[in-house]
Amino acid sequence: MPDRLSSKGRTVTVVLLVAILGSMAGTAGDGIAAQTFPDVPPAEDCDAQEVDLSEIELLLEFPVLYIPERPSQHADADPGNAQSGIEELVWTSVSCVNANQPLRWLSLFTEGYWLERFGPNYPDDFAAFRVAASREARPAGVEDQLEILAVDSAMLLEDGRWSTSVTTQNRETRFVDELVVVWDGETWLIDEFRAGEELAVVDGEA
């Protein structure tokens, strides 16, 4: 899912996945009807603005500058709008994976995620990410592109964030991951990414 980028004919993880400790805050509310795709987000749909790595450097050097997100319920907590917004976020995220655009992909996450992802528990990951982002971007080949199979029912948490399960796959592996997303008043952002199951794709399923 979002933490996977492709390079030189194979799918790789550019930076190690973060294991977010603890359970989700709050209790899930009523679900929203799941929508299935399947579809492959094309590289040209990666239209997010590139993140400025100097902003992350400053945040890592002075974490006291971080002001935690204050999640608000999107569009007056209209479930339909939330679901469509979350699906658009997932679509853009996967399109940036297929485009091999790590700076655009990273802009779809909150500052809280940046701190957790590149903070003192993972001191080498930011340097590794910087190196990966400096390489020439070459979109993934057809055989390595991620396809979205499903974005499951989004669940509203008591803290105002939303949780959803996302299923993607490439030629060899199917991924079932959990996202916790937040509406920051202007856009949807990924606040937590929890890697889930990885299943081998059986011939005829790809």
C-alpha cells in the first residue's frame, strides 16, 4: 500500500514500515458501504505537491514545533463525503507509488506521521528516504504497478479520525493494510499506516 514504492523492475520498500504501537483511539462508529474498484491508478494521477524535505528536517530537529492535528469531522460528518474523500486520497497515494514519486507521496501524510516515521526510533530512515527521493523517477512497469482492489467501509473514530482497510496487489503479492486518516480542515491526510497481511497472488488472480 502507501509505504511501497517500485524501482528497477521490482517492488521494494524504500523505508522500513513503522509499527505504530497501541490500539486505535476511540470506538468505531457506523460504517459506510464499501466500494470496490478494482483499478490501477496511473502515474499521471499523482498530482500532489512535493513535500519540502527541509520542513521535515526542521521538524525532526525541533519536534517541539509540532502542533498535533485537531481532527474535524469532514463536511459536517457527512459519511458519503468522507468515504469519497478517503478513496480519492488512497487513489492519489497509490498513483504516486506507481509513479515512483516519493516526495509527492510523502506530502499525503501528517506531520505527526513524519515525526513517528523518521524520529529517534528510526534514525537512519530519513537519510535513506532522501537518497531514494534524489534518484530519477521512473514509473513502475506494468508488471509492478499496484492495483487497488478495495477500500473498505470507513469508520469514524471518537477522536474525529477515520479508519479504513485498503486492499492492493501487484503481480506477485496482495496487501491488506489499515489506514487511519484525518481531515485537517483543508484536505485528507494519512495519519497512521499499519501494514497488514501479505498474500501470494495465485495464478489467475492477478
